[in-house]
Amino acid sequence: MARRSMLLIVAVIIAALGTTMIVLYVRGIDDRATQGQELVEVLTATDVIEAGETVAAAQEAGKFEAREVRRDDMVAGALASTESIADLVALGTVYPGEQVISDRFGTIGSIESLVIPDDKMAVSVELTDFERVAGFVNPGSEVAIFGSAASPIKRQPDGTEQALSAVTRIVLTRVPVIGVGTTSVTSTTTTTDEGDQVTEAVPRTILTVAVTQEEAEKLVLADRTTDLTFALLGGETKSQDKAGVTPVDILPETFRGAVG
């Protein structure tokens, strides 16, 4: 009788251990199945962030968005906020949908070479502080470019030339600035109405923009034949290619009938 009871107790213990092991095994399967499936919040780009664009400018333009992704889909080093990169710039192009990682951002000096978008080319022009919005144009800025011609010449079908009215017109409606060179100072001498010559120092800076081939052709010709002026654009600024303005448009009573 005692032996039978002992065997019964042993059987119960073995059954309990077996049940425990099955439960632990099933729980382990569940844990492995759900591991990496929990949702975590990461920062992603909602629009293209160009190389050299500041994090502050990108954030102001609404180019960052917090999203939930599975932990398995989270990129190593992905950030949940811009707090740690707030004072940095993009070291390369960040495309919509990409998770934001700190390695893609740094100081302007960290950009060892000019980063040009795949479908663009870089063109540089030299401008004074006045022509580049008093120095507020920086890498990552978007600008419209205007050209002003004092007296453009129109060639007639018979081969003769006609001097036209001075004109200012937009050359490129919106292009990104990808580089700003150092500023140098040149001397400019002008003659006053009294015949006196005045020499003044004019700071000039080389700005580099990313453009298509067609845009590059327009910009190079405009740089050779007109005086260029950059206009700094905001995220919602609308700039359009229109006919431009002549002196008649700004002083109609003075110039109407006096220009061709």
C-alpha cells in the first residue's frame, strides 16, 4: 500500500513537471514570436532634406515626423527627436520615409566635399552681400535668381540691332544652395556727378547652387550678360516665371514713349 502511494505521488510530481515544462516551452515560443514586434517611436523625414540644410530649417519646414515602427524595423541609431542634432546640418541628402539617425548630421565643416544631388550639377556665381540677401543665404537655403540687364540688344531679321529697355526678370524660380565660399573684398571705383572718383571696398562671396543642365545654361548666360540677385525663399514662397519689369512699369509717366 505504501509503495503504491509512493508511486502515485511520483507520478503526480512527474506529471506536474511535464505540465510546467510544456507551459514554459509554449511561453518561450510566444516570447520568441513577439520579440521585436513591439512598437517604438522614431523620427522620419517627410520631405527631402538637402545636404547642408540645417535641422532647424528642416524642422520649421515640417520635414520631420514621429512614427511608430516595429522594433525589428528600427534602424540602428534612429532618433526619437531632433534634440541631439538641433544645431547641426545634413551631411547628405535625406529622403522622405528615411529614419533620422545622428550619423547623417554634423557641422558644416564636417562636409568634406560638395554633395550634389544625383540628378543635378553644381554651378557657382560670385555675388556681393547686397546681391545675396545681406549674407543670410546659407547651404540648405532655397533661392530665386533674378537677372537685370541695363540695355539688352535685340537682333532684327535684317541683321540690324535694336537697343531695348532695361529689364529685370526672374531667371530661376527656385534652386537649392549647396555651398557658400569664403568672402573676399574687392575695390570698386565710381565717378560722382561732380567728377570725383570714389573707391569703396565691396565684399564678394561665391555661392554654389544645384541645378539641372537647362537651369545651368540659363544661369551661366545670365551671369555673363546680366547682374544677378538672389532672393531668399521661404517654404511657402511662390515664385513664378513672368515677363519681368522695365522702367515703364515702375515710372510709367517718366519713361512711357521714351524707350523702345
